[in-house]
Amino acid sequence: MFEISDHLSLCISDHLCVNNMITIISEKCVGCAACVKACPFIAITMVNKKAVIDLEKCTLCKACIPSCKFKAIIIEDEAIGAAVPDTTGYAGVWVFGELTRDYKPAPVVYELLSKGRELARELGTYTGVMVVGPQKAREYLRSLQEYGAEKIFLVADDRFKHYLSELYAGACFQIVTRHKPDIILAGATTIGRSLMPRLAVRLRTGLTADCTELHIDSAERLLIQTRPAFGGNIMACIITRRTKPQMATVRHRVMKAVPANAQAAPLEIIEEKAGTGASAVSFLRFVKEETSSVNLAEADIIISGGRGMGGKEHFSLIETFARTLNAAVGASRAAVDSGWMPYSHQVGQTGTTVSPKIYIACGISGQIQHLVGMQSSEVIIAINKDPDAPIFKIADYGIVGDLFKVIPALIKRFKAKTVSRL
């Protein structure tokens, strides 16, 4: 385990805060445009024969410095401390209240509320939820109180019926800048991974993605955000030291949803009006994938196939096995990259993180990228003809054999058990 503290604040938080530290000395600039050619981010243009830097594009990579023979470009690295914004007055542990397609809070929201309640108690502050959605979302807000929500910051407008990243980011930015939460947590879902980076950039603060653990440093009263790094081989503990709010996305089902006690604090709903921002993207229609009837992230049983399945046509065996057990169908990255299954079925570091009661890996060798996405499952069963496959090192039960013989035998046995019960 290692810690990234000042380094993270410098690279993410302060990096955005010091864009105004790069300067072009007009008197020295001769308009040679050498810096324009040297800039890999196309952040420098020529205006009236003088170099001008677009601070929104500049990353302070310093590629332009050696290109300027006249020393007209300077970066004042030493002044980083002077650019740190005021972080006083921030309070509250917030959860982004992501909504499902029927406008109910997503399950990960309850998980984060339970953890947020614990963090808020350590900091002596309140637990809040930020909800952006249509008017219909109001019907389900009270359920958040059961898991510890004390304040709900709500933007209810039918313009938010469908998720559009720019509109949502604008609404969230409006709420956050007005109420100044100390911490913001969101699920590492498709929406969370799209929204939170946009919001962090607007707020000029740091963001840690795909966390698996959160706790408070008692000495500094900062959020320690733990996430796998280098393919899950180490765990990085990250803090955002210089900017607020502290932001993190958290993997689904790594936290437990625990209802608050019966004497929960009264719920306060604070309504905000939607801004007038526009989006360059418009919603056309929603196309539902029909290949699986069970939500992968919510399933109690998952049966996944890997490279050992040998081809797309053989995944019908996995699907039959899944139907027998009322399970969800998963896949390794190798199977998805080969076009055998859609990306939505991918389990692993670059896919979905799952934590079912039973995970059955069929023809999956067990590369670290896959293991980090399923190793928190309660029971892991591996079927593989290679007795030395890494998957067996973490499996609770292993079956060494030809999956095309093992799986049909299991299906037959489970169906027989079902019939006998009837």
C-alpha cells in the first residue's frame, strides 16, 4: 500500500488552479510561432503576431519552454501555494442521488448513504443527497431518509427526464457552489463515471475513481480514498489536500446498504431551480438490450464465460446454464473483445464490478484485470481444464475438466433437483 497525498493535489487539484501561472512576456515575443508548433495540446495561437495561450487547454506540460529561444514564456511553479482557493465553510457528506430509468434511487445510492452516514458522524456534520431528475423523482425521495439522508438538494425539472451529461453537470455545479459540501460521493456507474469528472473539472478539485474503501484521517480530517492500482496489484490511498469538495466514485456493492436507526433525523428537502444551460447532445431514444433478463450488477448468481468458451456460438451454453439458475450472464474482457458478448456483460477492471452470492467462472483463466472485478463474491466456483489457471487460487470450489462436459452435467443435475422439488 502506498499514499498519494501532495502528489495528487498537485497533479489534479492544484494543477487546474495554476493555469494562470503561465505567462507570455509580450515584449520578448517576436512572433516566430515556434511555441505553436511545440504545443501538443494546441493551446497556443498567434494573435496580431504575438503568442497567446488558451488557459483552458494548457496543461502546463512545459513543451513550449525550450522552443522559445527568446525566453518569452515563463511558468511560475513556485507560486503554486498562492493559487490555492479558499476552502473554509465547506460542510456535509453528500451522495449523488443517481436515478434508475423509472426514476427511483439506484441501489448504489443506498450503499453510499450508509457509508456517508458513517463518515459524517466522524466529521460531526450532516449527510446529504444531491438529486437531479424529472418531477416524478419526488415520489421516491423519502426512501433516502431510511438510510440516513438528512438533507436532499433537489433540482426537479422534466428537462432532466433523460441523462445528458452537460445538463446534469451544470445543475450539480449550481447546487454544489451554493451549498459547499465537504465530500461528494457517487457510484462508479456509467452515469457516475460520466458526470463526476465533468463536475470535478468545473469545481477545479480532485476526483478519485473506482474506490473500494473510504475512511477519515482523524488527524487531518480528510477523506482517505482507497482504490486498486496497477491492475489491482497494490492499493493506493489518496487524499485531496488543497481543494474542496473532496470527490470520489465508489464501485457498486463494495459498501453495504444498512438502514439508519428508527430515530433518523428529520428530512429537509432544499429545492433549487434548474439553470438555463443547453446541451450539444440531444436524447433520441433508449434501446434496451434484450440479451440478458437479469441485471449483472444486482444479480445474486453470475455465470461468466471466458476465452475457453471457444466462440460466440458456445455462449448459448452459458445462457442455458444461467436460465436454469435464474442467474446473470457475464463475460471476461477477452470474450468481449472477441465479439462473443456485448460490453455490458464484461466483468472486471474495465467492465462491471460485481459481488454476487455465487460467481461461476467458466473457461476464465483468472487474469488480475478480471479478478479485481469479481473477487469480493461470497462464493467463487471455477471450471477450467487447466489445473494451474490463476482463477483456482481465489476460487472456493474448483472443477478441473472440459467445461463442455461439466456444464451440461450441472444443468441436468440442477433441472432434476428442480423437478424433484415440484
